[in-house]
Amino acid sequence: MNIVIHIGINKTGTSSLQFACSENHETLSASGILYPKIGQGYSAHHGVAFEIHRDEKKNRPGDRWGALDPGWLDCLEEMAKGHDAVVLSSEAFHSLGNPARVAEVFAGHQVSVVMYLREHFGYVRSWYQQAVQGNVVTCALSDFQGVRKASLCSVVDEWVAAFGEKSVYPRVFDRSDLVGGDIVSDFFSVAPLPPVDLSTFAKAEVRKNLSVSGNLLFFKRVANHILTRQEAIDVADELGAMTVLDKSFQGAIAVDESVAEKIRGLYQEDRRLLEDKYGLKFSALKWSPDGNQCPNPDRLDCDWELVVAEMERTDKKLLGYIKQRFPDLDLFFKCFS
């Protein structure tokens, strides 16, 4: 098989690409490209990524992807007959962090890897917001452990070591630099795939992977103090659904310029290596005074009432978890007001 693996990384338009491929899988098939159903969830192949790493200790609690049939790879090979290439897409290929294991599983097949990398400050900020939403992070961005764990050159290095430099296609995720200003157009222009007429693509109904922001993110950050890790993971999608309640609940959080400069400064050497080794050059620091305050003290009362009303209306699990510890919601509110 000729396999193209798109590994993200996260917060680089992955959902848009995955939904477009899933929605238009028949069009892709007619062009000789298989976007398989195997291990697919939310239009991405998270199940395949977790299956490949299933015997490793990194399959931690919170793995919602059930084991695939032992013959999944043989099944994929059978499905790929009559196609020129197979596309697999999941950020979990990156987050599970073992390219050598992926190479081992797909030994004997021609594998290419496409990855998108985001400027360090923007990446860390998005990572932080995602970590608060979907895990038990309780600290401020300036104290977030991910601030010192966002080296990107080492990510490229590991995939190059596993598959060879000619088979790895690293790209800077900046819409001003993407082909057509769009992740879908860029991917099909860069990946070693048969040509696809994207004008025939049906517009996918993308389940936008909006960043939770503002006081909604702050409420989750406070709740993380009392939630178990599994509970925090379980309510992540609930938080995402509530971003529609107010515009301040979605998008980037406001960050002091000094914090942004500090984060960017930590990765000056990483940016130099990326440019020297792979020709990747990031634009200037994308900081602005805009963004949603997290928290926004002036809106705490009204935003809390809005969120509680929605949790009660839709019977959110998060409300139940909070009430288990604080039957009196006013008492919980006093923890952060």
C-alpha cells in the first residue's frame, strides 16, 4: 500500500481536513484515494492510532477507542485494492509519540507523513486551552507545563528517523502561507497523492473544534480542582457544546504580551533548527491585545448564571459532578467569585 499519514499536529485545522475527507470519501475514491472507515471516529482515524499503540503504557485511562479487529490491517489492505493511495488522519499519531512503532506496523508499505506546525506561542496557548477543557489542568498559562514542552523540531526529527527525510512533509500552519489559504487545498497540493479536483468536493458540515475561552474556560479550570481525571475528560465535549452560549466563550484567551514574548523566546533555538534543517520559517509573533479575558471579573455573575441554566436544561454531567461535591452551587461559586 501507498499510505499517507496526516498527524496534525493538534490545533492546525485538522478537523476541517478530516471532515472534508470523510464527507467526500466517494469523490476521493474515484480519484484513486481511499479514506477508510476503519478506526474512524469524528471523521478521523483515532482508532487506528490508538490500536497501533495499544500494547504500550501510553494507552492511558481515557482511551475511548475500542480495540480494532486483529485483522484490521489485512482488511485495510483488501479495501485499498484498486486505489493508488490510502490517507489516514489523526492527531493521535503525534500525541501518542512513537513514530518507530507506526513504522513497525506499516513495514513493507510505502508510507509518507504530512504534518503541520504552528508558531510556538499560538500553539502553546491553544494547547493550554485544550488541556484545561479536556483534562485536570488548574494553573494559569504562565505556569502551564506545556510552556516548556512544545519543541517542534524534535517532533519532525523523530518522524524523519522513522521514515526518512524524503518521506516526511513538514509544513508551517499559517493561513497566509497555505496553498489557497486553506488546509484542504494545501494538503492535497503537498501530499504525494493522485490529483483531486477539489471543486467537486461537497462542502463538509464541519463540527468546528472551537477553543473554549473566557469565563467558560475559567469555570472549567476551577472545577478541575474537584474533578477526577476521568470526569474532566468525560465533560470535555460538553464544554465545547456550550461555546455557542456567548461569543466570549470561544476563541483565543487574552495573554499579556510579556508572557507571549517569554514563550516565544524559549523556542528561539527550536525555530533556528527548524529553518536550518527543514527550511521552515515562522512569521513574527502573532500577539495582539485582543482575546477573551480568563477570568473576566465583570461578567462572572451573569456568565455563571448562563452556564448553570444551560447545564440544567441539557442535563450536563459536569453539573452532576459539581453537585456531588457542592450540593449548594452558590458555595461553589464563592470559590472563584
